[in-house]
Amino acid sequence: MNLNIYLKKQFGFTLIELVVAIVVLSIGATAFLTLINQATRKSIDPVIIQQANAIAQSYLEEIILNPFCDPDLSNDCPAFCSASAGNACTVCTAAEANRSLYDDVCDYSNLNDSAGAVDRNLNPISGLGDYNITVTVEDGSVSGPAILNTLSSSSNEVLRVDVNVTHDNIPTLDYTLSGYRVNY
């Protein structure tokens, strides 16, 4: 009887090799799942981004469609607020008392709808209560002149309007849409 058949060396994993393999695979799986979890948390739902864009566009359109200068000025607005008037013309004067009375672009400066998106008459828009909207109108008095090609706000020719939209529950959402209103 040949005993060499029974004495052949067996191939496989030892208990130590098996434990090391399990530990290495566990570390790799944990790192991968952590990476996926962070990516999922930091990604914003595309619907939320589209809603923020639509809100910003709506606000910007409402603002830009208003006259460049306040129609309440006693002088004819286009002539009074022309580039030749220079610093004698104050484009952005005090805002009207209520948003429904806003009648020029500058009235919207520093608008802050922190309770959600609202229409011109301050009626809340259903389902958009978690959004915060702020508006900045740059007339050259805050952070220097807004410049569009060869036009400048320092000569009362152009205003830059920035509409910023954030979300209460998504701190990574910070959407800004900008537009220009030219004195023509």
C-alpha cells in the first residue's frame, strides 16, 4: 500500500490568512460605503436645483421688467438719469413701502424673502416655503460699479441684479442668478 497518496500536502487557507483577508475586505467595504454615503448626502436632488432656478428666474424677470429709474421722480426719468447727468442723478432712492408698490429696479435692492417664495402681492407660493430669496441691486454704491461691456453703473447707465436662492433643509444649495438692466 502506497502511503504517499495520503501524505500529500493539502492546499488552502489557514485560519490566520482567512482572518486577515476578512479584515482587509471589511476595511475596503467600509471605506467604499462611507464614500458613497458622503456623495449621496452632498448631492442635491435635481428637482430642488430646478426649483431654485425657476424661482430665481421668476424674481429676476419681475425685477428687470420694471423701469430703470423711479417714475415718481419729478423730472423725466430717462433724461434725468442719463449718463450726462453723472453723479447728480441718484438712481437708487428709497424703496417703496410695500413690494406690491415697487415700480423700479432699485426698489428691490436688499429684498429678503426668508419665509419662502412669494409673488408680487406677497402671497406665498405653495410648496416653496423652504426657499430663501435675497436680491441685491448693484448701482455702484456698495461694491463698486457694475460694468456691462462699456456701460457702467457709476455713470447711471446699467444696474446689475443678483437673485440668490438657498434652501432651509439643504445647506449646500446656494444658487445665484444675475441680470443687467440698462438705462435706455
